Amino acid sequence: MQGKASNWADASVDQWLAVNKVGFRFRVWRKYKKKDRKIGTVIVNNAGLRWRRPNGKEFKLVKWEKVAELLGV
């Protein structure tokens, strides 16, 4: 549909990556036309994952139970 935004994340790692430390930070990018565009930051936390938009001032917390539900675990 024209005018409707769609975002998604796709990640691939060729080797095992242990994300077992608090404060592990991922920057999420997407390809928009011919430029890369940052769509947010994810930080691993004891309580879950914290998400912040690129120009956002606050993080949104997604608890581990919700993450497991979204991943179907």
C-alpha cells in the first residue's frame, strides 16, 4: 500500500554469539531506497529488552516473558 510504512529486522550471524551481559547494545538499521537508515536501538537488560527510536528520549521495556511469547518459545 502506498503511504503505509513497514519496518522489520533481519539478522544473521555466522558464529555463536552469547548475549549474556547486561548492557549489550544493538543498533537496528534498514535499507531505505539507496540509504541505510537507523530505526532504533535495542539494549539487553536484566528485566528484558529496552527499545528506543532513533530520535526518542525514552526507552520502552519489553519483558522477557513477552519476548518469549513473540518468538514462540
